[in-house]
Amino acid sequence: MKFMFVLSAQRLKQVLIILTALLMAAGIAYAERDAITVISDSSKAPQAIYKVDTNEKKIALTFDISWGETRAVPILDILKEKKVNKATFFLSSPWSQRHPEIVKRIVDDGFEIGSHGHKHDYYSKYTDEEIRAQIGRAHTILTELTGKKPKLIRMPNGDFDKRVLRIADEMGYTVIQWDTDSKDWINPGVDTIVNNVLSKAHPGDIVLLHASDSCKQTHLALPQIIDKLRADGYEFVTVSELIAGSQVQSQEVK
């Protein structure tokens, strides 16, 4: 009996060790499950694209247009003269309705068109229904004018929150921001605009420029920007080409 008692005690000890190990494993698995869930949910959440992680010297020039009629054509003329065949224009739909001939020129020149929304306002202050209405109205107008459904959108004022990102994604849009701001919108001087771009430009960069009438120096700075970037070995591409098949860089929206 004594021998049997010792054997049973040893077996009981083994069982307890096994049970303890199983409980620890279950606890770790549970904790890791929560971590995996958080990571998975975060990775699936729509995010705005600022740049692309690449070693290739590819860069996307982007132009926002929301009003005016005197700046867009000179910029298009410069792009044509400099043989820059790829760039992305983000157009507000009211401006596009007022200037269908310029929209046609952008399309005919082969440039990519993205949406810049309808009202030039801060969409993060809108209700979900208002956000959908603004994006949807711009989508309808731009599709009718260009014959193609835009897939990219830059929110007016660069303003968005998680709701705006989610709604844009549900409507088939990718929100595009920028990593290099030319700051041409404050008219700081031609040399400053050129330096703002060249000092920060990098492979996979998305550059913010404007073709609205309020930006009076962009067309003067653009030739230097193009020449110097090209001399440095950069290839000009559309935003869609830049992000296709590449690792995009985004920023968390709180």
C-alpha cells in the first residue's frame, strides 16, 4: 500500500504540473488573441495615404483646384512643355462644373483626376449623411464630366477624421494626403516654394501643389521644380501608379 501511495502522489504531481502548464498556455493564448485582434482591426481600418515606401525614385506631383480660371491652364502648359505626362489633379466639383473645358483639357492631356469633394469645407464637422452627400455629389459630377469614376479623394482643407475615412472607404475612395507641402498656397515667393519641395522630396513622395487662382506663384516655381527633380533622377508618376503594388505609409487618426 505504501508503494502504491508514493506512485499515486508522483502521478498527482505530474498531473498538477500539466494542468498548470495548460492554464498558463491558455492565458498566453488569450492575451495574444486580444493583441492579434487589435492589430488586425487596426490594419483593416481605412487610412489616409501620405507617401509610399520605395527605393525607386518615383514621385507624384498633385494639384488641388477649387476656384479660379487663370492658373490651371498655365500649369497645364508648363507640364506639356516639360513633357511631364503624369500627375494627379484633385478637382472640386463646383469648380469643375464652372470650367468643363479645363477639365476636358486635363483629361485629354492624360492626367489622373481625383475628387476634391463638393463644398470646400471641413467635413469632419458634418454628420455621416452630410459627408456621404458631399462625396457623392462630387462623384456624380466628376464622373459625368470626365467619363471615369474617380477612386482617389483629397478632402477639402486636408481635413478628416475616422468617420470621414470610413465613409470614403465605403464609397470606394482612398483618401490621399501629402508628405511634402510646397506651401504655395501662402505665396511665400518662388524660391521658397522651390526649396520647400526640393529640400523634402524623396522616393515615393506625394507633393502638394495648387492650381487655384489664390496660388499666384506656383506656375513660376513649377519649371524649376520639374527640372531639378528630373536632374536628380526622379520619374513623375500618378498617385495611383505610385501606390500600386507598393507599401503605403499612413498616419494614425485619433
